[in-house]
Amino acid sequence: MIELTVHSTGLNTHYDITDELTERLREEGAGDGLAGVFALGSTVGLTVMRYEPGAVQDLLRALERLAPDDGNRYLHELTTGDPNGFSHLKSSLLGTSVLVPFRAGEPAMSPTHRVVLIDFDLQQATRRVFVDPPRPTPTPTPTKEENR
């Protein structure tokens, strides 16, 4: 298991973690296959997207329409006293994990697509991301029949 850390300033900040993810997978000698990527926390999200300012703002606007931070109190806030109910909803809507295909040490996706972490919480935090790397393909061992 690989662990990445992201030092986030919170509230809709977004971070492209693709390069660090790729570098760490190479260091591990990961094989071809799917890397499972999971962001720890219930106020953070992960996605694979075209990472450019317009697409990021479109995504944030869409999530804001679904779970607005408009001063209305969420039931979460009433039961816990934490004023971040919208953050938990946005995290649930976006999700906290993605699968990323890798081939020959590179993400097997469009060069414009990136693995992006978005922090919806109100405060800064160090975010932890866990990666289950694809295993190297084992070299087949010849059977006794093949050795004859």
C-alpha cells in the first residue's frame, strides 16, 4: 500500500495528484493493471477529470447546486455542531475512490485527464490518499511437462 499526503487549505481547493501517484507507482515497480486510489476522510473527494479551470469550476458549481453552502443548516450540523454538512454531502456525491488503469508505468488515460483530489471542508488539513498498486505480472514457471 502506498500513501500520498496532500496539504490542503480546504474549502473547494483542488489538487492534481497524477504525477506523484505515477512516480510512486514506478518506485514500487507496479505492474500493468488497475490502481485503486482512496482518499481518507468524509469531506474530501476524488475524481478523474479533464483538469482545466473551466471544468473544475463547472464541477464545483454543479456540486454547489446539489449541496449548497448557503447558510441553511443541515441535520448533520444540528446533531454534531459542525457547520460542514454540505462538505460531507459533496464528498458522498463525488466519491472518495477511483480506479486508474496503468500500463508500462504510465496512466492509461487521455493526457488531459488527471486524478484530482478536491477538499470540501472548511479548514486546512493534511489529506491522506492510499493507493493499492497493480501487481507486477509474474513470470510463468514451466511445469514438469514443459521441461521434458
